[in-house]
Amino acid sequence: MRWLAGLLVVFCLGLTTTALAKISDATETCISCHASVTPGIVADWKNSLHSRITPAEALKKDKLSRRISAEKVPAKLANVVVGCAECHTMNPKTHKDTFEHNGYQVHVVVTPKDCQTCHPVEVAQYDKNIMSHAYINLKKNPVYHNLMDTSLGPQVFKDGKLFYEKSDDLAEADACLHCHGTKVEVKGLKARETELGEMEFPVLSGWPNNGPGRLNPDGSMGSCSSCHPRHAFSIAVARKPYICAECHKGPDVPAYKVYMVSKHGNIFSSTKCKWNFDAVPWTVGKDFTAPTCATCHASLLVDQEGNVIAERTHQMNDRSAWRIFGLIYAHPHPKDPDTTKIKNKAGLPLPTELTGEPVSAFLIDEAEMEARTARMKKVCSACHATSWVEGFFTRFEKTIETTNKQTLAATQILLEAWNKGVAKGLPSSIFDEAIEKMWVEQWLFFANSTRFAAAMDGADYGAFANGRWYLNKNLQQMSDWLKFLLEAKGK
Amino acid sequence: MRWLAGLLVVFCLGLTTTALAKISDATETCISCHASVTPGIVADWKNSLHSRITPAEALKKDKLSRRISAEKVPAKLANVVVGCAECHTMNPKTHKDTFEHNGYQVHVVVTPKDCQTCHPVEVAQYDKNIMSHAYINLKKNPVYHNLMDTSLGPQVFKDGKLFYEKSDDLAEADACLHCHGTKVEVKGLKARETELGEMEFPVLSGWPNNGPGRLNPDGSMGSCSSCHPRHAFSIAVARKPYICAECHKGPDVPAYKVYMVSKHGNIFSSTKCKWNFDAVPWTVGKDFTAPTCATCHASLLVDQEGNVIAERTHQMNDRSAWRIFGLIYAHPHPKDPDTTKIKNKAGLPLPTELTGEPVSAFLIDEAEMEARTARMKKVCSACHATSWVEGFFTRFEKTIETTNKQTLAATQILLEAWNKGVAKGLPSSIFDEAIEKMWVEQWLFFANSTRFAAAMDGADYGAFANGRWYLNKNLQQMSDWLKFLLEAKGK
Amino acid sequence: MRWLAGLLVVFCLGLTTTALAKISDATETCISCHASVTPGIVADWKNSLHSRITPAEALKKDKLSRRISAEKVPAKLANVVVGCAECHTMNPKTHKDTFEHNGYQVHVVVTPKDCQTCHPVEVAQYDKNIMSHAYINLKKNPVYHNLMDTSLGPQVFKDGKLFYEKSDDLAEADACLHCHGTKVEVKGLKARETELGEMEFPVLSGWPNNGPGRLNPDGSMGSCSSCHPRHAFSIAVARKPYICAECHKGPDVPAYKVYMVSKHGNIFSSTKCKWNFDAVPWTVGKDFTAPTCATCHASLLVDQEGNVIAERTHQMNDRSAWRIFGLIYAHPHPKDPDTTKIKNKAGLPLPTELTGEPVSAFLIDEAEMEARTARMKKVCSACHATSWVEGFFTRFEKTIETTNKQTLAATQILLEAWNKGVAKGLPSSIFDEAIEKMWVEQWLFFANSTRFAAAMDGADYGAFANGRWYLNKNLQQMSDWLKFLLEAKGK
């Protein structure tokens, strides 16, 4: 079969060459060096759609099939493919990371503001996505900032006691901010020897990073390459669950793990090689036979007659009423993606009280919750009868209720520990002691896992795999631990 | 290569159309609406073998290649493909979920009793499978029912103490019964607005569910779509390990995880794209070069000359002598798949005493154990020399012995806690307190994991990944915890 | 498309037959029986490169494309394909497992000494690999041997106390030695009934095993089939991360898990089906667009013009300066793969003091560390700009520093427990009590995981998935546990 494959490769290369004829001079200049300096990314781009089609051609597609959402693009970009220079020299003045490079004003960090030249609708939706605010929502929320500090450490042991040291920027970037995004800042220029002699490059703090909430040197938030990794920027990659796993697999947010043991996930694993992940729009049953993360939360879906089942969205909670992870209690989604504005009655920047009551003024109302759920149910209904779908959501909402209840029980044990003086609560850190960390796991790991399992029919993640088993074991262990602390204090 | 693919698609569609000519009128009626109401499943079915071949054609295949086991099928089914109506209107009188739907007597839940029209041998074997009894074995066994209740909770904290509330049906369905199966019952009819006006549909409790031990509205047990998911009902999907992972991945039964790090699993992952998962019979070396779950436990295997290496079975323990998970001690498999009949000397419905001795009267004898092991060894021997196979089984049986020993040590610590009054044993729950839950993990997680690792050469799952490391750490922690409890009680 | 595939299969079989014409008489004899006795492995070999090319043909390839490193091969092997007999009858005198089999002097265990006939450079590199010494480094190091004993157990509970029993050989083989390798020894001959009448076969202890540090009956160390599993011995399988997962997935060495959630891993998962895993040399961007384990640590890499980016190595730490797992503190790699020679100031066979200071005399120096890092950075630079690469390594080295610091804090708590007499330190076991096992997890699980996450940009594995969260929680729990122990002792 090799000779046939060979023949076809030659044929395809021929096609590629035709497309490459539309490369801009600037991009040709980039490639002339970078094909040998960074050969991997040049090759990756050459295989991408960006290298094969111009915005003008892309605009000609019918509305459902279009992959760009601009009504028109600037003339100088319209008739060349989207190459190195098109993105890395765009908006040079707003980019603090712009530097002079072989006669061009180049910037390192391509941002949503650059991408929106062709993809404005997606960027506007993404701005309403909590994910795009992940950096500030973590760093500007003193409660959450303290959770980060006490999670990262390091601690030192002195005179028989443990002390937390200030966590360092590098650890933050390595851990929480990998997904939340870093703040990327220009810290001057640095000269380096290259194959072409000495050249100057910007020094960036918080770099490298691809977190979806990244604060960029042009003031924008987010990184499209979180999900459409450079330099292929593929829709197919974003539609597969692997990309989501980068940030949604740990015990704090086990979405990927739960998905992979769900019926949906195992059908995906078994049959994906026959699916079409590139088609736009994405046709249920024809292009795929079970949903991925993107199917339910993001993609434009149609049936085989081209009727729209769901509109594309880059606001990831557009079809989700409930925020089921990351916070102490599950609650309706916040109205505003900037959650630093939220204050509960106790004055804490949290969407619920410590005892679970939602801070409704900052959260979406019943009508909006229903609208979002309706959009999701329409996706389910492409393959499931109504009784199936309704039965599923009934269970899911009950699980939200009972996991919140199990979190409340843990909170009450913790309050008792604070009251009896064997742990220090507010205004001290509420996350730094052993029994407090057990409490954190109750909601951050076990309640979350149980809810994800309910949300995706993920079986054991609602039972023994960080699910209800641990919710109940943790309560019993917290209760015993409290007794042991009281005993040790009594002495 | 697109034009070639395109050409072939056209060609294949041509073939498909020919096959579709044999669709029954009733099924045509179903499709006429459901192609737009639930387009995903109609498309899925269209890609399936069921949509392309009639039972009459299927019966013509030679014995080894046949995918149906009936000697003949009812005349009215023989010459149409197996479509919506063929299954969903079968046996309408035995189905309590039958309802009038556009002039047809349709039922929602297709069951093994329906499938056995064409696949009677498989259904008969499946009835002997412990899996088909998973619902009643859990719900009708008071010890196991109590394990479920204390695992699911929820607990509430009142007056300084924790109390278990009664677990709710929805939580059970969401967790344990996802795999064990629910009891699906008709709770009346409900009218709903549809695109075709108001229609009535049955209201089902315990729905949705695909658990292999599901109790169906027609009185049958099980769900073929657990492993052959609807509406493709593919043999290929059932042969891949992903489907098994849905219920066999958690810490209580880590079969999939262990398999995936075994040499077998990693060869599967690396080379599966070149394997043929559709061929019947399944030829060792030609169709696949390492076993999957199905290879060892279920599939009909032949060598390249067509000699049978193993007969197909849907009784999943047909090649397994030992029951290595789920119960307190590993023991020979029960004789009867209905394990609620078992009673040990202490009167508990368990296959061993609390101290490990097997309750032999209810378990298979040496001869049957040897016969099952011999069938498994024949599969191993297709690729491994005798010394390899014997060495492997020697280790496996030793691991059963030592993991039981480590469970006994944990049980003895627990007995001491009961005796000294710091935990409450029988007749109280033996699963509800912290030290009891530590004991449960000894057998339900760590001993099981260690045995699965031995059974599949899964390396770290017998060492640090929930294996022997945890067996030993847990014993030391239980021993210290007991000291702390005694200390706290002393006050 | 079936008819086309069929046509091509016929064509390929034709080619295969041509190749098969060069099979030696001895191998033909093997196959004549084993095609039916062990059909799986014969078929696997028939699909391999070994069955299709002779060493003489392999030697004709240009240097970069050659898969064998011998300058010449013995005349009698040069013009036949590499079949059963070529390997299993090689060096019969040095093989203690050689036995008379149908007129041939056959041995069971093919070893690196056999493979080096054609692959001497790879075997010489592998001898410098710590992996090839994994058996002796574990079994001949009394500290590590004790860690193994206390990890494997089993323990028994007598008179209210736990006691460790001597761990058995079978448990060792089943757990630690699965990866470290067993010692395979001939324990006599045993007669067995076969289809060809009674035959004698050697009885081997420590068998089966494919561990990379296996001690073989010919005195050699290692097993090439660890990574190139029999009987395909494929380079493609070794280049995929699944094979590495067999030994590098557990909590003690979570490399595979971290990789799979990294951007590299998720691009691999999404796009691997379009990659070429067979090409030699391996071209960045053309054959693959993100690295696998092999890319960074082993493979010969070139750019599209054939310039070498990295030379092939089978010394797996050839591009790694730091040893980040398995020992108490991260430290520069040992100079010698035989680590049993190392002694710290306290006289322990460890590469650092218990308080973290490296035992520099036995470890590579700064210059060697820089040379190794430079080789790795050259691989990174195929796709990443210098600022990206430098930023990455800065974080990684900081993480080494802080994880060592967190281990030190845990060690200090442990020292306090020893000093205060609530746990027994040296010369007693330092791994056998609950608080000691908590200390072990600090470095063996949590510090390791955090470092792997930094090394591969693995996000949550540096945060909540066995990362910094657990480093800090474990410290707080150890500190409380110490209090509880003191309290219980006080009585």
C-alpha cells in the first residue's frame, strides 16, 4: 500500500504548494530562518488550515460552514494565508512585548485581541467565559489567594512547629497558574547569540504559559492556544477531550476522568477513529456518535438535514445552569465572569455563605438557569428520548442537593473545631491546618467528583473513586480527628 | 486522497441502500419521525450490522462465523433487517412498559428476553453470569445493602455527632446501581407536547440505566447494551477494554487501570489501530497481537488454521476460578450467580467467614476451579510457553493467599476495636465508623488492586498504586488509630 | 473499500512471501511446530521488521536510516532474516538456560548479549543506563531492600501488635521486580507432555519477567523486550508513551500520567494517528508534531533537511541532569549506574544525607549536568523559542529546590518523633511505622509528582493531583499525628 500512499502524498504536496503561493512576503521571511531554527512549529503550521486558505476564501463559505466570524477582514490580510507575520506583527503598538526583529515589529505573545481580527464572535463569547477571568478571579480574591498560598507552601519546621513561607511566583506559575493563566510582563530586553549573530529578545515574566485566563502584554485576557494549540490551531484538537484534560483531570475537577468511564467516553474511545472531527458544522450521528466535551459545551451542532441543534459558543457555561466545582458549595453560575465583585453576608468574596446559602444577587436567576438547561437538553435529545433526559437531570439536581448537605456537615465539624479552640478559623487562614485541609477535600475533591459523576453518568466517581465513599469516610475521620485534637489539647 | 475516499463513500452508500431495502414497514415508520426527533441514534443504527443484514442472511454463515445463535428465527423477522420496530415492539405483552405510540405497541426498555430471539445461547450464558444478578445480589443482601447505605450517606451533624440519613433512590441509581443496575418500573403515563402534538409516554423509575444487572419491566435481568451500546450494538466495541472500564476502573475494581499498564494493555494501545475488532471468529496473531478483556474472558478465539482455542462465553467467570474482588476475602467463585442464598457459619450472607475461611458448600469445587483455569491457560498458551504460564499462575495464587492474610490482620485490629468498645461491631453496622472504613479499604481497594495486578501483570498496582504499600500503611495507621481512639475514650 | 484493501493485502502478502524465502532452516523448523503451538507470537513476528529484512540488507542503509549499529554481522546470520533460531540458539554456551530441544540447543531467555550481535551501540548505552542496574540497585542496597520489605509485607497481628513477616520471592516478582527485573535462574529440568510427546524444559525461577534490570541466565543485565515487546520488537511501540507507562505511571513515578495531561501529551493523543512512528531517523514536524517520552529521552531526531537535532541514546539519563524520583531528595544523577557503591557521611547507601545534602563525590558534576541539559534544550528548541525554554528550566530548577525543602520539613518532624521515642529510627527500619510511611509518601509520591509536573508542564500533578496540596497537607497531618502519638504515649 506504500506506493499508493506515496503517490497520494506527492499529489497532496502538489495541492499544498498551490496554497503556499499565497504566503505573504513577511511570512516568507520568517519561514526562511525558522524552518531551520524552529522546524517543528513551521511544519505544524504548514499542516494547518491557516496555511492553506486565505481569509477572503474563508469568507466565501456558507454561514454554517464558515470558520471565521468577521464580516470582513482588513484588505492586507484578506488574500494571504494566515502565517507567522500575520499574527506576530499584528497590533504592534498595543503589544508591550513588541520588539524589533530583522526589520519587523514582532511580538511573542499572540492574544485573543489578535485572533479577533478574523474571529470576533468567538473572542467576545470567550470574554464572558469564567475561564478568561481565571487569573484575576484567583489572584484578586483574598480567600482564594489564601487557598493557593496554603496549598503551594512551602512550609518549614522550626522549634517543633510548622510555618508557611510565602509562595513564590515560579511555583504559582508551575501549579495553579498553569491553568488559571499567568500575568505575562515584559521585563526588558536581553541579547543572545543566535546562528545569525547577536540579537535582542524581550524578557518575559510568567512565561511560558498557555492558561485560558492569562493576562497578556497587550492587556487582553486569555489564550486561544489553550484549546487550539499552536501552531496548528485545529478545531479537531479542540473537539477531542484530551485538550480539556490538561486542566480538567485532577481530583479538584475530574471531568475528563469521569467522561472517560462514562458510556459517552467509552464509545468515543472505541469508535473515534471513524469520526470526522474537522467538519463544520458538526453533524450528529454522521460525524460522531457520542458527545465529547465540546459537543455538549461549545460546538455548533446540526442534524443530517442541516437543522441547528445548538449554536456554537465559546462561553463555556452557556449550556450549564450550575457551577459544580471549585467553590465550597455548588450554586447557580455567577452573572458576571469577574467573580471578584461577589460578597456574601459575612463579607467574604464567596458566592455562598460558609453554611451554603447562595448569594443570589450575584448569581443567575431561575429563568436564566432554565434557558441554559434547555439548550443542554436539546443536545441530549439528539440521541435520547425525553424520559431519559428528564430522569437524568432529576438525579443530577438531587446530587447537587446531597453533596451540598455533606459539605455542610463537614463545615459544622470544622466550626466546632474552631469554637473549641483546636483550630483557628477566620480571620486567620481557614485552609492551613490538617482538619481544615480535610474539610477542603470534602468539597474540592469529593463533592465535586460526585457531582461530575452525576453530570456525566460517570459511575464510580460518584461512588468509590473520590465520590460518596470519601464524602462519608472523610466525615467520620474528621469527627475522630476532632476528638484526637481535643484530647491532645486537654493535656 | 479525498477524491478516492469520496468515491468509495459513494460506492459504500450504494451498498447500504441495497441493504436498507429490506427495512420493515414498521421500522420505516419509526425512522420517518425519529430521523429528525433523535437523529443521533438513527444514524448510529444505520452504521450498524443490524441495519445491513437480515437474520435469514445471518443464519447462512458457517458456524464459526455466525453472530447469531438461534437455529431459526420467527418468519416475520427473518427477511427484514433488525430495526427499531423489530426490537421495540417485540413481546409487547410481557413488557409492562409497552404503550401505544402512533398505532404501535412500543416498549422503551429492550431486554435480554427480546435479544434472545436471535441470540439465545448468549442470553442463557449471561443468565449464569454474576453480573446479571448484580442488582439483587446487592439489594437483597443485608450486609451489602448496609455497605451501600453507609457508603452513600448523606450524614448530618447534630449536637456534636454524625448521623446517617437514609440513602435515597436517586443517589443509589447515580452511584452503585449505575453498574449493578436499577429496578426499572412503570409509574404511570405522562402526556408531553411533541412536534407531532400531545403524546403519552410511560414514566419509569430507575431510568435511565444500562447496568448489567438491571431488573427490567418484563421481569428479565440485565442489559445487553451495557457492553454492546445502543444503537450500534457492535462486537468491536465490546472487544475493546474501554467498555469494561465503565464499571471496572475505580479503586474497588481497578481492572481497566491495571490492564492499561500491563504489557498486554500497552501493546493494545500502541497497535490497536492495525487490529481487526470485527472479525468473527477472532484469530490470534492475525486479528490482534495482545489480549483485551474480551479475549481472555469472553471471545471465541481461533488460530490461523481455524482451530478453536476458546469457545465464546457470556458467563464472564467461565475461565476464572477465583473471585478476587468485591468481597472481604478472595475465594472460589460461587456456584450460583444468585449469591443471596449464601450463608456463612455466623449466619451472615457472605462467602467466607469474617476471618477468611471459605463457605465451601456454596462455592465451586477444586475440579471446577481447575477446569476454568485450564480454559484460561489455553488462551495464554496461544502466545506463551508453558513455563511462562505456570510461573504466572503460581504467583497469582500466592498473591491471593497473602492478600487474604493482610485482610485478616486488618480484621483482627477491627475486632480489637470492637472488643475494647471504641467501635461498634455486629449487630450494628460494620461499615459506618472511621476505623471500619479503613478496614473496608484494606480489602475493597488495596487487596483487590494487588490481586488484579497479579492477575494481569500490572506492576505498580501490586506495589505503590493502591497495592501492597497501602495494605501495609493502612495496617500501621489502623493500629495507631486504635491507640488514639483508646486514648480519647480513656478520658 | 474492502475490495481495495483486499487487493493490497494480497499484494503485500506477495512481498512478504519473497522476504520469507530467506528464513533459515532452523527457524523454519521452529515455525513448523510453533505456528500451531504458540500461533500468536509466530504471527506477531511475521508482521515484524525482523521477519522481512536480513542483516546484510539492513547494513546497506545510509547511516542515519540504519537500525542496526554493528559494522558487520557473522556470516551465517547476514543473509537470513532474524527468526526464532537466530536469537534463541545464539551463544548457547553462555546461556545456563540452554536445553536440548528437537536437536537444537535452545535457550528461553533472549538477552541484550544476544541482541548486541546486531545492536552493539544500543546495548553498550543501555549498560550505562540506571535502568539496566535496577535489580541490583534495589536488592543489594540494604536501605532500599528494607523499603521493599516493609512495603510488601505481609504483616500479621499477634497479641495486640503488628509484625512484618519476611516478604516472599513471588511477591517481590509480582510487585517491585516486575519493573526492577528479577534474577532468572535455572532450577533444573522438568518433563512435560506436549503434542509431540514428552519433552524436557528448564525450570526457571523469577520467570516470567521483562523488567529492564533483569539478571539473565547468561549473566547479562536487562531485557530489550521491556520496551520493544516480543515478538515484533518494534521501534514504533517504543516511541509511544504507553510502553513507558508500564513502569512509570504509579504515584511513585507518575511520568506517564503527567505527560498525558501536558500539552505535549494531549497533542499526541489527538493527532498521533497521523504521525509516523516507524521512520528512522525521526523528523520533527514531519513525522510528529509533539514529543513523546522517546523523543526527549532517547530518539535520533533530525529536521526536515536531515540535520541531527539529537543523537539516539539508550542511556535514558543522557539528556537529564537531575534525578527527580525514587530517592529521598532530588539530586544530580549518579556517575555510575551501579548505585550500590554510594555511601553518604552517615554511612548509608544513599546519594544524599538524610537532611538533603548531596553526596557529590558519587554524582555528576556541574559541567556534565550542563552538557546533559544542553542536549535536552536542543530538543525543546526544535519547537520553542529560547525565552520559552529558559523560562521553563528556571521553574523546573526552582521546583527541585522547594520540593527538597518540603521533604526536609517532613524529615525534621520524623526526627522529632524518633527523638521523643514515639517511633524507632536507625538502626531500626525507617520505613515500617505509620508516621514513617507518611514521611515516605512526602518524597516518594508528592515531591516526585510535583517535580514530574514541573519537568513536563503537567499542571495539576504539581497542584492537587498528588502535588503541592499533598506536600502541605501531609506535613500538617504528620505534625498532628506526632501530637497524637505523644499523647497516647503519655498515658
